[in-house]
Amino acid sequence: MFARIAAACLSTAVLLASAAPAAAAYPDRPVRIMLGFAAGGGADIMARWYAEKLGQLSGGTFLVENRVGASGNLSLDAAGHAKPDGLTLLFSATVGTAGNAALFRKMPIDVEKDIVPIVGFAETPFVMVVAPDAGINTVADLTAFIKAKGARATYGAATGSGVASSALYLNAIGAEATYVGYKATANAVQDVTGRQIDFAFADVVYATGQARQGRIKMLAISSNERSPTLPDVPTLKETTGAKTGDIVAVWGVWAPTGTPPDILRQLERWTLDITNMPDTQKFLGDQGATPLPLNTADYKASFERALGAWKEAVRIGKIEIQ
């Protein structure tokens, strides 16, 4: 009797289990990717490439949301306070996380506690640019020009990295210039072209495209080593001794702390697969970016190094904390 009842219960349990719906594969709803840069810029171009590829690999939908403002802090705020369910991600670089933590007294989130780095995919140094018709062809030319102009010299930047690179350069040459802030790098570059400001630092993706169109001239790059995509552009370290290489942008994917580990691992695998695709390698190279596939552990280590490097950059460059 008891055996028959037990068998019946077991049979019922099996039927119920087989009738239960299978757990939905991630992502079962659209995933929002927070990006702190304007549409059409270098960061946006890369983010949309990866969003499309993530959609292809996952069978889901990944949408880029441009949360522009406060030097990228609006996107950090949106990601850091989002529900940790894998449906809100952040595309950012170490300059936007570690850099902002060093540059702002009040941050909307704690970048070491509220978000986690998942995977890195590219490095994009910053490029010093001037107007093509300014008669300035080298960093030495610009240095002489700035020193001769004195207090009237100006530079522009739309990001903390641009401010830091400029400050470290000016400190290395022993000169001063007035900082002009911009909401977007495109606006700063436009004013360089129109000679409203003397120089600016732009991300290498955007600068490369503008230089190819003859709108700007690239004088130097901020990385420690020359970029393989721009072998003829010297580093600031070569030309002035300025130590800016530790504040290059190492781009990656981030998520709110508490996001399920299986989702983080899946995003890590997909992003590494995308970065290693031949068409992605070519795409990044054409944009002036260097492919840099970093797993979670390596990207976290890169972020931790950047935290120290940015604090040192603020000190050396005498950058005013906002």
C-alpha cells in the first residue's frame, strides 16, 4: 500500500517537473548599456559594435543608452543604482571609473563597491591635437608656442583624462594654460580646428577619424608605448618626459554589484569571443584602438592599478579636485 502511494507521488512529481517551464536563457529581456559619452563619438562607436555583437551571440537585445553629463558620472549613477539582474550594464573605461574617483570629491556611487568590472576589450590612449593650419607640427613647436603666448594659451577637454593629460604635459614643460571645459570631445576638437583654443586631448578613436579628414593634426599620444595603429605618432613621454601612460583608457564591461555570477561569466565569455573575432580586431584597429582582451581577474587588476595612477596624476599635475 505504502509502496503504491510512494510510487504515485513520485510519478506525480515527475509529471509536474516535466510540465514546469524551463528557466529563461539570459537575456530574456532587452539589456540596457549605460554609456557616459555622446552618440557618434569614439566610445559610442565601440559600444554599439559590441552591443550588436552581444545580441548576435546571445540571441537577445542589447541597447546603448547615452547618459551624457557630469564627466560620465551620470552613467555611473545609472549603473550603480540599477537592479543587479544583468539587464543593466555599463560600458566604461578605467579613466571614467578610477579617474573620476580621483577627480571628484562627491561621486554618485562608490566605484570600488557599487559596480564590478567584468571584462576588458580595448585600450584607447588620448591624442594631443592642434589645428592643421596653425603652423605647429611637433610637440616642441606647441611648447614654444604656448610659452610665447603665456597666460593667453588655452586648451580644451571634455573628460577627466583630457584634463589630466594636459595638466601632466604642462607640468612637464613648466608652462601654464587656461582650461576650457566641453560637454563632448567633438566640441573641443571643433574649437581646435577653428583655433578658438590652442590644443586639446581627444580619444584616439575620434581623433584618428578627424585627422584622416584633415580637420586636426595629431602631435603625440598619451600611452607609454607608441600605438601599433599610429606608429608615426610619438608618445608624450618621448617628447617631454611627461608620465601619462598609466591613465590611458582601458575599456570594458561593468555591472552592478550583486549581479548573478553565472551572468557575469557569460558576459565575460561573450565579450572575449567578440574581441578575438577577426572583424572586431580589424574594426578596433581601423578606429585607432588596440584590442586588449582581459578576463575578469586581469581587468580588475588593471582597474586597481588605475586607481593608484590617477591619484598620482592628480598630485603631479596639480589638478584641482572638483
